[in-house]
Amino acid sequence: MNGQFQIATHVLTLLCKQPGELLSSDYVAGSMNVNPVLVRKEMRKLRVCGLIESKEGKTGGYCLALPPQKITLADVYKAVKLPPALGQAKNKPNPACPVGKQIGAHLDHLADEVEAAIITKLSTITIFDFVNQFD
Amino acid sequence: MNGQFQIATHVLTLLCKQPGELLSSDYVAGSMNVNPVLVRKEMRKLRVCGLIESKEGKTGGYCLALPPQKITLADVYKAVKLPPALGQAKNKPNPACPVGKQIGAHLDHLADEVEAAIITKLSTITIFDFVNQFD
DNA sequence: TGTACTGTAATATTTTTTATTACAGATAAA
DNA sequence: TTTATCTGTAATAAAAAATATTACAGTACA
């Protein structure tokens, strides 16, 4: 139950709907019923990737760093760094077994291909597109 | 850290390499350093989906139910039922907010599209293909 | 009839995610 | 210059999910 991508997308949607305004973490956290600190954590990731800007101090808050047509959901996905879609084994397969010895590399390669497929799909959708779906 | 897909794929690889033989959960669990009960749980999912067969009692174990050319990694993915690749928000967005009111439906639709992209990718790879990568 | 499996439940442990609390630093306004 | 309000961040607690462990009923074979 990982809602980091949803939080980031929700905030970006709000920022896109109120261009030019600075929205506070308390405000957006209230709009989605989630803890403000969690919002600030996701915002840090988005800021590091150059998707948003933030301003400290009184009247501070967050706004988009780029036009929403330039931000794809793939950018969001990469910024948020979710765990891999196929999961990730933590076990160490038996190296004495010919399968166990090699399967890690093959599974990693497969995981990379799946991540690439996800990113290809998400790169076709911008925040602008996403927000345009709303009434 | 979810290794269910990896466990299922590992077992299917072993079953594919030893056609006709029944492999026990203890044997395969030893090959991948994981708990045998966890193996049996994944095997139940694969059996329900018709990918493997199991036999109880002494000399019991697991074997493929289909030729490995007929089992795709998409079948495995669907059988294992991982949590959605984009995660899943547990929060209930504020229904008084026009964004909060609608975003759930749009995020669900997006999640469906991403799952479809994953399945499209994985459906191009059979267990036979996967196992053929091994030396 | 004993042995060695699957099937499954119950419980505990570990890991991950989310929530909460706290506070330093920044900035605007009184 | 002081106060209020925000970000940034750390530390900790609580909740949720995954995995490990234990236990045992049922099945099938020797």
C-alpha cells in the first residue's frame, strides 16, 4: 500500500489548476487527507528532479517549475522512485544450484525491461493531459 | 520487498529444467533459500490458474501443467497478483475538493493502463524463453 | 502402518509505509 | 525588530505488509 505516486500526482494536479499560486503543504495535505510531512517528502523528490519549485518562509509553498505540457507522468514515476513493479527478492539463491546461480541476473534484466515498458507508457501522458480529464 | 513473482518464476524454471519429475517444496525452497511454506503458497496460486499440477502424499510434489512454450510471464504475473505497479493510495481525498472528488477514478484508470502495458510486455516472454537464457 | 509429502491455519518476526512530534531556518508582515 | 507562517528535516511511533516459523490434518505410497 504505497501511495507516493498518487500523492505526487495529486499535488501536481493542484499546482496545475492554480498556476502562479504558491500552495502550502498543509493546504494540499488537507485536500487529500494525508500528513503534511509526507507531502513535503514527496515534494523534495519532485524538486530535486526539477519538476517543482518551493519557497520557504511566510507565504511560502510550492509551484510548478515547468509548463505542465513539459511534465510527463514518467518524470513523476522516476522522481518518486517506487519499488520495482515485479517486486524484489531479498533471498540469496543457492549458488551451488545452476539455476540459483544465474537467476538473479536474468530476473534483474527482466525487471529492467518491465520498468522501461512502464516508463514508455507513462511518457506519453503529461500532467497537462491528466488534468484535462477533469471536469 | 515483495519476492512472490521471483519465487514463482524460480520454481517454474526448476520445473521446466526437470520435465516429468515431481519437485517437492522443500527441494525448491532449499534451492532458493526461502521458507517451504512460502513456496507452497505461491504454488497454490499457480495451480489455481492451471499453470502447474501438484500431487499429495509420499512422492508428491509439483510439475508443469502445460508445455513451457505455453506459459508466459504474463500468466505468472497475473497468477501471483502483485500490488499495482503505481502503488495504491489508501487515503480518502477530500470530496469537497473538485480535484479530490475525481482524482481517484483517473488514477485508477491510469493504473489499469500501466498494468496492461506490463502484461503486454510480459506476454511476449514464455517460461521456455526465460529458461533458454540459462547456460 | 510408518514415512514423506501437500494444504492450510495460526502466530511471530521483519520490513516498509505512514503518521506524528519537534524544531531549526527562512521570509513576509505587523 | 518582533511575530507569524511557512519549508526542511530528523526522530520516533504506529500501522500495514511480507516473510518465517510452527503445527497439524489429510493423502498416497512402500
